[in-house]
Amino acid sequence: MMALLLALLAPPDTTKLLVSVELSETQERVVVEALELDGALYLPSAQLAAFVGTEVASGPWVGLDAIRAAFPTVTVAWIRNEMRVVLIDRMRSLPASRRAHQAVVARSQWALQVPAWSGPFFSAAVDDSLHGLFEYGYTWRGRMSLAGRMDDRATASWGATLSPSPHLFISYQDGVYQPPTFSGRAAAGPLWLSATYTPSLPVDVQGLVRVGAVQLFGSRQYGVATVGGSQWSVQVARDWRGRMAGRFTLGPSYASPFSFPITKLR
């Protein structure tokens, strides 16, 4: 009811915020326009549903307490001074978390399904305000793809991807209002490496190596060491500005080797 009143009445004391919503299990994030009223934060339901893979609320806005009630095993951390909402889904209750985990398992077991068909593709979409978008391209056996998009305002983007084996993925993206971006991922045995390059920006590099029960992850922002078994884990992390954190877990709780341990909720 409160979310509905916010949407319909938009009281003057309601603050609009740009907030980064992050899912720790996938390392993905989306920036949304949220509402804050009396210290309570409300997220747009449609954008949140698209991000986590399922509808959380029927109204236009959903509060953090409603998310916690809908998914009791998901920790929802609102870090106000960093303008971040972090969803920690160690039990993989959200469809987006399950899909990410299944993709990792498939790659590690060489079970990634590659479509056997090849050919051109085309799609068109239109909304109730008569704005439309066309997408076209060509794909070859799921290993190579060339694609372009253009909307009714002549805004266009294009790109190419190449995945000659389950161990290598290379991508190039460009567009009218976006800079060219090159990215690549490689996996070989216990080593996983990812890099992204955009002109005028520093290269973003991430890597992970597994040695027995130990997983070592590093990025341009921080590094994390994780060791553990099925019923316990210990993590030590350090960001390159000097901050350190640690985490100990006992019981069947998943510790993501990619994430800096959460130590505060506000």
C-alpha cells in the first residue's frame, strides 16, 4: 500500500535517488531511479524483476522489507553512503543466481550446449507509445555472431562476438552514443581471466585461480582469498586503497569468491 501511495501521490518530501542494485552471486549490477521516504527505500518493480529474473511485487514500487519477506534467504543490504543495494543470494533463491551458477557448472564440465543451426535473424519490437526497435544479424553455430540494432530515433549499436571454444570468448561493441568496447574471457584449468577495454578508460581486469580448496580472486578494485569446504569457509579480502575485511562461515552457506565481504548494512 505504501508503494502504491508513493507512485500515485508522489509527496514533496519523497527523495529520488540513483541507486546501484547489485547481485553478489552474478557480479552484475543495474542503476535505477529509486524513491526514499522516511529512511525507507523503494525500487522500481519492473526493473528489479528483469534484473533478478522474477516478479517481486505487483505494484510499480517495492520496498526492501517486501523483498526480504518475498525471499527470506536473500540478504538485502542498503549501503546509503555508497548508494548501493546489494542482494546476497547464497542459497540461489533468485532465478538470475541459479542461471549464473548453472552456466559456471556447464563451463567447468564442458557441458555448454552449442546450437547446431546457423543463419540470419531479425526481430522488431514496439511499445504502447509507438517507439520501436529493429535487431538483425547473423549467427554461426553459436560460435560467432554479428548483430546490429536501430530504434525509431536512428540510434544504432552494433557488435560482434566470437567463441571458438568453451574456454574463450571475445566481444566487440560500438554504437552511435557509446564508445567502442573490447572484452574477453578465458578459462584454462584452474585459471579464469576477464578483461575489458574502452578508449580513454583504464583496462578492467579480473582473474581467479583455484588451488585445491583455495580460491584467489583479483580485480582492479580488490583481492579476495577464499578457503573452505561444504560446511565452512574463511575469507580474507583487501581493496587496493588499504581497507581489509574477513569473513568466517559455519554451515551450508555459500561464500562467493568474487565478492568483497559485506560488513555493514548502512
